[in-house]
Amino acid sequence: MRPDAHGVWCVGDRQVGFFLEHDNGTDSLAVVLRKLRGYERLAQFRPRYPVLLRVPSRRREANLQRALAGVPTVMPIATGLHDEHPAGPAWTLASDPGPRRWLHELPSDHGPHHTATNPHRYTGDSDIS
């Protein structure tokens, strides 16, 4: 598992961790889907952050959404387009492909408050410096 980016987005009291995969459309869908296996293994230990697949076109996004339909995943998977603002209503959940969601609306589980399994878990404003 080697995400292109990882972060925690904060809006008000809501904190959403995420892993970002920046997809240029050069890998086959099978390769992209195989990347998700590493995130599934990570979910055994937590955190369970959404995996954001940022794609270059609506066609690529539709193909990914079709490939992910009905595939159970422990980590939430969301797709979005390169030209949409990533914090805005840019994300479509594979498990619930309704209207696009804002980044802070995506499901995010920071995991247990236990330093052995999640040493950098945010526990409140006092942890952010």
C-alpha cells in the first residue's frame, strides 16, 4: 500500500482521515482494484479511512464505479474528478453512489484510542499544534 497522499481534513468538530490515489487513467481497472487490497489489510488494524480515487474523466469514474458495484470493502471507497475541488462536493461513494459528497461527509473511522495500533490518532484540538 503506497497512497499518493494521506491526510486528515477538519471542518468544525468533524475530522476525516483519507488515503488518496491519483489516477491518470494509464493503469487498467484491474490494477487499480488490486491496489485496494492493501487498504483492506490495513483495515484489520484500523484506521478505516476512505480511499479516494481521483480520476481524469467521468468515463473513467463511471467504469470504476461499475467495477466496484456490489464489491464489499471494509474501507469506504469514493471516486472524484481531477478538476473538482477535493474538499467540496466531489466524491461519489462506491457503496452509495447517490449525490456527490463533501470530503467532511465521508465515513471515517480513526480506530481505537490505543497508541500501539494508532499512535497518531487525533483526540481533540489539544493534539493539533
